[in-house]
Amino acid sequence: MPHVLDSLYLLLLLAWSPVLLLRSRKYAQYREGWREKLLGKAPRRIGKRPCLWLHAVSVGEVMLLRPIIQELSRRRPDWDIVISTTTPTGLGVARRVFPELVTFYAPFDFSWATRRAVARVRPTVLAMVELEIWPNWINAARRAGASVAIVNGRLSARSHRGYRQVRRWLTSTLTGLDLVAVQTPEYAERFRDLGVPAPRLRITGSVKYDGVEVERDNPRTLKLRRELGISSTDVVFVAGSTMDGEEAAALHAYREARSRHPRLRLVIVPRHAERFDRVAAYLEQQGERVVRRSRVERPVADGKRSPIVLVDTLGELSAVWGLADVAFVGGSLFPGRGGQNMIEPAAYGASVLFGQHTQNFRSTVEELRGCGGAREVSDVDSLTAALEEALDDPETALGRGQAARRFVMAQQGATERTLAELDRLFEPSEAA
């Protein structure tokens, strides 16, 4: 089986090589980490302490690790914790948020790379965040004596259909998982259908609710407000995690609404770092004067304030949402992405808007809509109308935001439940 997988992975890598080469020439971050990914050259762990290896694909997964790592560090100070990621942006955020931990690129699922990485890290427990089913990696960890878990697990209907097509080849991998801690009963049923034994499935809720800030006067948001020159009389429309086309939609809605609401500010946070310059160029081509967050070294003077701010930095979106009176969550207006996390703006009590393409967050969307804590828009005109209505009727918008905040606070506690399940995997090593 490992050799068959290696052959398939090599074919896929060859098929994608032209795209990867083009990206590597254009973006420096795509030239990083190839030794770690292809050869398994993870950092060699020194010492014999127990080790938890956490794998988080990208920025979103890395950020939700904060409450888990904070509590684990308190409970088990004698354990090593290391973090691997897949993307350059994810690794950059991991190194900034967890400077005290060893962070590195995860190996590709080639048998030789996973064996070497596992041998160098020597994990006691390997915990993969949300949905990571890599047969060679999981089997390498199991053969080395590590327990393997999926935490904060989720499995969309689309991913479930895809995995069902290859279920017969994943049986040994899935039955070898020691723990699958999932967010909802629906996800648990999908994992069970793929072959995960029922005794190893646990419904723990989403850790994302625990890691979010709920107070707008937190230090990071206050610092942003001060440095960006956003006053208490400004009304702020944040378009966050935006993808192609959504900046234009947000700009159109902002322009239409600003004619009646001159104190309106627009803050745009593109999802991907490689689009920062393109979005800035687009806004300037549209005749807008833009303050770029990366170029703000001291508080913006009154004479240099701009109604539009482009946040072209990584790891600040969670604090930016705290500025929002109205929040549009990107990756949702057009098909293809499946939406982005709307929990953070909801936790602050913003009036939350998102598009119709939110299949990655289906349960959260249904619950937010059910409690009256969010509004769905279908296109540019619908987004414009929703923004104008929120500004024209601030009491209704405030009520929507308060309902969203109450919902988020009621969901908290998944970190404690997840750690309780992980304790079962930690204990054998402590008794040894």
C-alpha cells in the first residue's frame, strides 16, 4: 500500500509541477520548506520528554490551537509541544503566535518523508486538526508507537462523498485512529460511515468558539483603532477573508452607503497574502486613497486619515473584527471557496453578513441564522442593501449582533472536552 500511494503522489506532483514552478518563481514563500516536505527533514527533537505533535494546515487551524496549547502548557509543563503546518502563511503565523514552540513544515504523505519526520520528532501523540487523513503519515506514527487523533474534526458532505469513493483503501488507516473528536453529531456520523469505530468517536464541539475574543476593548483591537485613526464616531464596515471579486463588491456597497453615512469607514482584509498588492492596486485604480496597515508605523494623523484601510498583514483579522459595526465574511459571495469563519465577528457582536456559498461552515451558518444572529446576501446588490439597512436601522443591527454574541458564548467549552479526551491518550505514556 505505501508504494502504491507513493506512486500516486508522485504522479500528482508531476501533474502540478508546472503550477508549482510558476508560483515558486512569482512568490518567494513557495520556494520554502521543500526539504522538510519532500524529505521529512523535520527538526530533530532533543531529550526524552513526552511530545504532542499538533498539525494545523493553515492560518485558521493554527489560530484555533491557542486555547488548547495554553491549557496544555499549564496542565503538562513536562511535555514538549511542536506544531507543523502545510502553508507558508500558516507557518508564519505559527511562528509569531507560538514563538516558544518548535514549528515547521509537515511532510508530504510519501512513505520515506513521513518515516523520517516521525523518527526525528518522536511524538507520543500526533493530533491532526479538523480533517487530515494521510495514510502513510498516520501509519508511520502508529508503527513508531505514537497514538493518533483528529481533534476539532469536521467532514463536509462533499469531503464525505469523496472519501467514500476510496473507503476500502482507507480502512486500516481509519480503524487505526485512537481518537476522532468532532464538532457535531453530523460529522460524527460521517466519520462512522467511513469506518471509524464508534467507541473512538467523541462529540466535543468546536474549539473555535473557545479561542475567540468577545470584548471589543481588548488591547489588540484598541491598538488597531488608535493606529488606524478610527474614532468612536466612525461607523466601520469590515470585509474580511475576501477572495477575488469580493473586494469590488465591498467597495460598491461602501460607496453606495457612504453617500448617506459620511462617517462610514471600510476595512478590507484579503484572505491570501499574495493578493495584498493586487487589491491595493485595484483600490487605487478606482480612485480611492488607501491606508495600508503594513505601512502604518505610528498612529495615522487626522490629516492623513483615509476612509479605506487595507489590512495587508497576517494574524490581525481576529482583532480587526472587533472594529466592525457591520461585518461581511468573505469566501462566500461566489462559488468555489465554501466560506470562511464567521465566529469571530459574531463573538464581538457585529452585524454579520455572508454570501450563499458557506458549505464549509454549514452548521454554524444554520445556528447563527436560527438565532437571528446573521444575515445571508446573494450578490453585490443584496450586500449593498443589507449594509444600507444595517446603517439606517442601527437598533435592528445591534440586536442581530447581540444575538450572535450570545450564541457564541453559549457554545464555549470544547477545549476542555477535547483535552479530557486527549488525556486518555496521554495517560499510558505517563504510566510507562
